[in-house]
Amino acid sequence: MKYLFALLATLFIALPVHAANITMGSGGNLVFEPNEITISAGETVTFTNGDLPPHNMVVTDHPELSHSDLAFVGGESFDVTFDTPGRYEFQCEPHAGAGMKGVVNVE
């Protein structure tokens, strides 16, 4: 019984903590919604493709956090875990010139 409890506790500890959802192309606009969030270190943000695809999410100076592949299908999503405190500016490469940018503040 102790082993089963230890196994279950390990599984729950290892799971990433989901902090927020950000929609790419929300409402058919070239925006991230919300475009700025604050989370705690170790939390995960889900980026979901909304309307008007394709979109991606590239974090300035952090290719390891970026998802440079374009999401072409509405509802397509990917998770990004931010382990280190800081300010992470990101953008959609095809639509950065239109202002499709955002910030994740990690405490």
C-alpha cells in the first residue's frame, strides 16, 4: 500500500501545473488573448489557435520555449512551461508587423 501511495504521489508531483490559456487569433483578429499574463515559475501556458490561422509563437531570445511551427487548424494547441522567473516577450512571426505580440511575466 505504501508503494502505491508513493507512486501516485510521484505522478501528481511530476505533472506540470496549468496556469493559463492564450488564444492565437482570437475573434478573427491578429491578437493574442490575453496578450499579457503573470504566472509562477514552473507553470504551463496553453496556446490555442483560434480563428484566422496560421499562427505560431516565438519567444524573443528563447528558442527552447518557442513553437515556430505554424498551427493551421482552429483549435490546435501546444503547451509551454516557463521554469525560470523573468519577462518573456513573444510574437506570431507571420503577424508581428500587425502587432500580434504578447508577454508572459514569470514570478
